[in-house]
Amino acid sequence: MAAVYVVLVSLLFIWTTTEANLIVNTTFLESSIAKGAVCLDGSAPAFNFHPGTGSGVYNCLIQLQGGGWCDSASDYQDRATNEYGTSKNISKICYFMGVLSNDSQLNPVNKYLDFYNWNRVKVRYCDGSSYIGDIEEVDPATNLHFRGARIFKAIMDELLYHKGMIYAENAILSGTSAGGMGAILHCDKFRLFFSLTGRVKCISDAGFFINAKTITDEPHIKEYFKRVVALHGSAKNLPLSCTFLSLDPSLCFFPQYAAQHICTPLFIINSAYDSWQINNSLVPESVDPQHVWDTCKKDINKCSPSQIQTLQDFRLTFLDALNELGPRGYFISSCHFHHGIEIEVQSYWSDNNSPTIANKTIAEAVGDWFFGRSGFQGISCPYPRGKFCQ
């Protein structure tokens, strides 16, 4: 009787919790260890999978988790002990919301029910290279494994051949932040996994990082990404058509250059005032020793007039880089956020208070673009006229 009671309580908890958030168990891909497809510490990679139903059985959406990078082995040793470097510390469950939700009223809220009943996957980020690093040797001093590209391939093999996704008629590779960069860098490779008759496209959310100089005209982010690429041996996995033309292959780690060489349809979701890029590319701590920018970096509404002008100049540089991509779909907000525009966050994906451009939420814009109902290239008005973001 006690066991029955526990089961009933557990079911009640799951039912009440999943009214808003879908709870999905984490799969640890132990079989990939033998292939060398492992996290920084050598542990098995992980993902969360929720199967499709009804009309969504032959459709799939794969979301790459983000979580930044490091540029030195010492920094990665610290990372290898947290959830972004080892599956040993990854939670055993994940909450699916936003684009991953299975609620037809929330994903999305419009007359079309686009993604809610698809096969939906969240790939957990534990390599620190945007899923493209691959170095065979393991330094005995650090025991770090730089195998992001192998992780992506191993999980895709599992999904394609053991979860049946190879038969997908519609497929999306998406990602947020470093995962959004990974979605761009893997986009054409992802297309090759599926039938030529299938509709296959990619979405980058908060992953369009640009090669911006600091307020003191230093190439801080360029040098940082160069060290990341070198540490992970990532150059060989960057788009060949980009690296072939570049004197510095590591530049192709920047989505603004790599995306110009991607043939597969691509949709960019980003802020023109991306807080991570402002805080780390435009005004890293090294160029602001007096901490003049600290308050402004936390809240754009507290910036001085000269600081606002600097941010407006950054926005124009960002839009210039975006224009180089040609006929891509995009939703560019004026939110002073980075993770705040995540497509996994319900209030930003599809909600009564979600950011809108041309009266469309991100969910509506992406749905129309993916299914070809209409193209979408939307840019919010510059601060302070853009819609306020909570």
C-alpha cells in the first residue's frame, strides 16, 4: 500500500508540475565513451528526449544547450567540475518550455500548431567548444578531453538510428548562445543527415557573435576566440569554404563570417544590444579599469548619453554584419539581454507579453519562416523606442 501511495503522489506531482513545464528524463550516452565522444572530464555526453506524437512523429527539433567557452586549460579544469564540463553534475531531469513545450496552447499560441508534438531534444553542453572541437590526445597533466564534434556526431547517430529521426520529414537544428553558434557551424552537416526531400533548417538564438572591437579599439573577442579555436583544434571543423578564403581560419568561428557560407536556410534570433557581447566584446573588464561602465552594463536605462551613443554604434555594427548574410530570416530585438531571448523561455517564445516585431512573436515569426507561410526579417526600433523587455 505504501508503494502504491508513493507512486500516486509521484504521478500527482508530475501531473501538476507539467501543466506548465514538461519534465523529461536525462539520457547519458555511455556507449559513446568507447568512441572518444566524451565531456571535458571524460564522462559520457547527455541529452533529453521527448518523443513526437500524432502528426509530429516524423518531425524533429534538436536544441543545443549553450554555456560559453574558456580559452585556457586551467580555466577548463575548473569547468570540468561543473555541469558545463561533466555529465556527472548534470541534472537527471530537464524542464521543457518554450519551443520544447508539448502544450499546444503555448507552442505556439496562434492558429498553427507547429512544433508542440514533434520529437524534441535538448543536447547538454559539456565540451566548451560550441560542439566543434576535436583533439585526439589527452593531456595527462589535465586529463581534459576536447571532443565537442564527436559528441555532436555520437548524439546525432543515437537520435537518427535508434530514435528513428533519420526518417524525419521536417527537421530543425537550433541552439542558444554558444549552442546557437554551434547550430550555425553544424548547419550544413546537419542537413546531410536527412533526405533531400525533407524540410531541414537551422535556428540560432543569441548566437550571432560579431567581431567587434572594444571601446579602446582592441580586438579582444577576436583574440579570445582565436585561443578557444586553437585549444580545441576546432579549425578543421569550421566551414571549409570559409576557412579556405581566410588567412586566419579562427575568424570562421565568428557566426558573422561562417554564416555567409552556410547553404541551409538559417534564422537568426538575437538582440542588437546583446548584453554578453556588450559586456565581453565591447567593454570587457580589461578596458574599463575604473569601472565606469559597470552600472550601464547592468541596466541600459542607467547609461550616460555618451554610453548610449556607443551602444547605438554597436547596434549599427551588428546590423551591418547581419546584412552581409543576405536572404536569411531574422528577429532582432532591442532587449538589453542575452539569455533573456531564449526560445526555451515561454515568456519570450510565445506569451501575451513576449517581444513582438510587426505584431508577431518569435514563435509566430519562426513558424511562418520554417513552413514557408511567409518570410520574416524583423528588426526592432533602436533603444529607447523598441518594445520594453521585462
